[in-house]
Amino acid sequence: MDKIRRSELAWAFLNIIFPENTYAKLEENELNNILKVFQGFKKQLNKGQPLKFSPKMSNETKKYIKRYSKSVALELMDLRKKIQENEILPAETEIEKLDFDMYALRAEEFVNYFEYAEDEQTKSFIKLVKDTRQMIFGDRI
């Protein structure tokens, strides 16, 4: 049985769920959506209308699901197998602990991108991500 640091698993997890430059793309798209929502609120307030908000997944998030969900799911299954077969060591140094906390926040952010998913395939994909995240981060989330 090999020993693996929890922070190494967290780093591997983030590299799986954010292939290539998807983190930057999702982050930029999320910020643009927030700006659009607040611009819509401003227009509604200026017209004296009640505020309305209909949350939905962004276009970039939908592209992610279409392009990466199958390969990410397969890689997550491999990571889960690795977690189950090896002994997990906690982070020891302060830097490792800080990195681990940062990884936990990014993992939570990833799940939030898909919180408005409507189709069952996306919901099951995010359930797999959440379950794997729970295996790695445990009580940090």
C-alpha cells in the first residue's frame, strides 16, 4: 500500500476537473454573467419594476459538459480507485495546509458552476464530482 499526501490528491483532483485552461474560461464567463445580472437589476430598478432573477448555467459551463464530462468522469473513477487503494496522509506543513484549503475552495467553486443543472446526465456527473471531492476534502467542505 502506497502513501499519498491529501494535498497531492487535491491537486490531482483539480487538474482533472479543470482540463487545459477551463478554470480561466469558466471564471471569466462567471464574472461576465454576474455583471449581466447586475446590469439587469439596474435596468429593472430604473424602470421601477420588481427584481427578477432566473438562474441558469452559463454557455461556457454547458460547453464544458459537452466537451469534457466523459473524460473527466473516467479520470475521476481512476482517482477514486487510487484513493481507495492507498493510505492517505494529512498535510503536514503550513504551506501544504494553505494549498489544501485553496484547492478545497476551487473545488467548491467548480460545483457551484453547475448548481443550476437541469438535465439528469449533468446532475449525475456533478454527483460524481461531489462524492470524489468529499473523499478528498472530507470535513473541509
